[in-house]
Amino acid sequence: MEIVGGCLCGKVRYHGSAQPVFTAVCHCKHCQKQSGTSFSIVLGLPRESLVIEGGPVSTYRDTGESGLPVDRKFCPNCGSAIVSEVAAAPALTFLKAGTLDDTSTLQPQMEIWCDHAQPWVAQDPSRARMPANPPLG
């Protein structure tokens, strides 16, 4: 799968070629705050499969539920969230799907952190649903 996208202002671009390990709707409170809305759509990709180019990204070091670091990388110019790198899942990078140039083929297979979902967000009963993280290792 060809993966191409970038931030809102266009200074940060990425590309890669990999089949996502999974595509998920993430309802965690951290994604809610980072996205400014009720959830994020994320693609779990092999970490080395994505090349980020253009301006350097800024990183906000967060702490995951595991107590380990989560590096949230974003464009320092427009603030678009690009990827999260989770120490508890070192083989993966979590790409924010809204930054893809073409989102028409996105089909989330699961919803994660459902215990944190906003009560007014309808969750799709046909998707696998997990109260927190999926198994990452």
C-alpha cells in the first residue's frame, strides 16, 4: 500500500509503502485532546516503513497508560499531528489517518479505548471493540 500525506500547511510530508498492521478508531483521552475532537483514526504501521520529509517535526513527550513514553510528533508550523511513537510498541508507528492525501480507502477494523469514548459517539458494532489498547506485542 502506498502511503502519502502531510500536514495542513504542507511543510511536513511523508511517504512509505507498507500494509497497515491495523487501522483503528482510538477513543483515548490523549487522542481526544490532541485532535480536539472525540477520537482519532490511526494506522499502525511498521516503524521503519514511513519516511518523514520537509520541515523538522516537533515532539511532545507524553506518558502512556503503560507508564512508558509516547512521542507525539507534529508540524511546528500548523500544529497538525502526524505520528505517535509508543515505547510499549517499538516496532510500530501510529499514523494519524486524517493527514493522508487520500482517505477514501480507510476502513477501520477496530475501535480501541472504548471505555473512554464520548457517550454521544456511536460505535460501530461490526468492528472489534476493546476497552483499552489492543495487544501490541
